[in-house]
Amino acid sequence: MTTNEDLQRIGFLPFDTVRSAFNHQYEVSKMNAITAWQGVERTQNWQFISNIKPQTALNLGRAIISLAIFCMLAAIAIAYFYDAYFSISEQTCAHLTVLISAAFFKLGYVVRLAAHHALGNYNAG
């Protein structure tokens, strides 16, 4: 019959040692996950961008939305209503501008919602 000392001498660890090492690793990874989640909460409180105030971000979001709507309307007019006056390459650019301006519209909307959230207005939509 072998003892724990014999098993340790040839490289095997007793079950209690393995279990305690696993529990230690589990506790360390659980603490890392908690620390990471606390970091996420800190970044949601506008502490990661110290030089942009929520009101400035709100104005920036509104400006991005306004510019995106203007570009989208101009591109739709060029691509669909006044297509006889523009070359095929200009129409292609207008079609691509519709897609890109839609993406900027969404970006501005997210910035605006984040600013409303930072200002405490949770009902903004």
C-alpha cells in the first residue's frame, strides 16, 4: 500500500492538494471577473472620458444625427430623383452615401442615448 509521501516522491499529488489548488484558482478567477465587472461599471459612469461632458456628448449626438439626415436626403435625391443629371460613378457614390449616412445616424443616436443616460434621463428614446 502506497502512502501520500510515496505518491509525492514520484510526482503525484494527493487529491486534497489538487482540490485546494483548484479552489484557489477558482477564487482568483472569480475575483478577476468581479474586478472586470467593476471596471465595466466605472466606464459606464463617463469616467473613461474625462474631458467630454454629457451635455457636450448630447449636442454631438444631435449634430451627427442632423448631418447624417442631410447627407442621406441629398444622396437619395441624387441617386433616385435626379439620376439623369449625374454620371454612373456619382450615382454609385450617392448609393454608398445612403448606407454610410445610415450608419452615422445610428452612431449619433447611440451617443445621444448614452448622454441622456449620463444626465439621468432614462426615458429618452
